[in-house]
Amino acid sequence: MKPSGEHLFCFRERGSSSSDENLASVHDVVAICQAINVRMGLSFSEYINRLRIAYAIQLKEMNPDLLSSDIAFRSGFSSRASFYRNLKLYQNHPPLSNRNKQPQ
């Protein structure tokens, strides 16, 4: 699953002047963040980064010839450094280790 802001946030549409609608959106975002924190024991950014890493692994499995930099950006990371750091943090292996694995 690729993380997407459109699935998590409800922002006020352009031209709408309803502050109640905007406040409801902020409340929804806060409620989502709190639910992730309480139920999963993760911050919102940790949750999103784990989703991004899971998607990156799927991309690599479906497209073994993709470069790590392409996978990083397609997974929603803004830099390769951030991708490598999160991959190592959540998957416990360096970013290119699956590239050198021999098929069994």
C-alpha cells in the first residue's frame, strides 16, 4: 500500500469559507495521529515511514532492476539519505543488500 495524504487528511476545498469544516479536518488529523500512537505505539511519521518502506520492498520485488534512488523517490522519500536511514532502521539491513542476493 502506498501512503497517500488524500486517504488520511480531509482538507477544506478551495473557495470554501467554513471554518467549522477546517476545524473538523484538523480534529480528524489529530484523532488519526493519536489512534496510531495509542494503538500501534508509533508516531505518525514512524507509521508513514514504515508504510513507505513496505511499499519500497514491494517495488523492489516487482521491479528487481530498479535503482535504489528510484525506489526511494517512488516510495515517497524526499531524499536517498532518508530512505537509507529508514530502511536500515525498520528492516535491519543496508539498502542495497537485496540487490546482491543470489536466487535460491
